[in-house]
Amino acid sequence: MLPLPDVLASPSNSSEKLDVIVPPAIRGLVTPNTYFLINKIDLVPNLSAKTCIQIQHGESGITSRVWPASLVTGEGTTKFIEGLAGALKAE
């Protein structure tokens, strides 16, 4: 789980796509099988659980296995639970 305000690559006016950066302290822990819950979307204006979030990791960007959500408002949490459960069942 990464808090969006802390990993936001740069402020964006777009509500459709957003880039976030994996903090250096955990960069070495990220693998092709890592799942990301991007929390606190309610703290960034004009964002929703429908926003496409791209994880900037090394030279590539990861858009699958990423779920934006707000654990305070509940927005995106159902999609996260369903998505994670489906991904784990597929493995």
C-alpha cells in the first residue's frame, strides 16, 4: 500500500491518468508479481478510483496490478478486493 500524496510523481490536471514513483526505500522489493494499492486518493483533487495509475519503476511503467482507492471514503475498495481476489485465483 502506497499513500498517493507521498508517491505522486508530479501534480496533474488529468483525472484519467496519473504517474506515481516507487520510493527508493522499497524499490528493491518490487517484482513483476507485486500488487499495488494506491491509497488516499481522496486527498488529491479531481481523482477517483477510475483514474489510471502508472507505477514508475526503473525504466518501465506498471499499470496492471494497481488499484487506486480511499480507505476513508471506501471508493475503489470493492474493485481492489475483487481484482486482488481474481488475480490470486488466477495464480
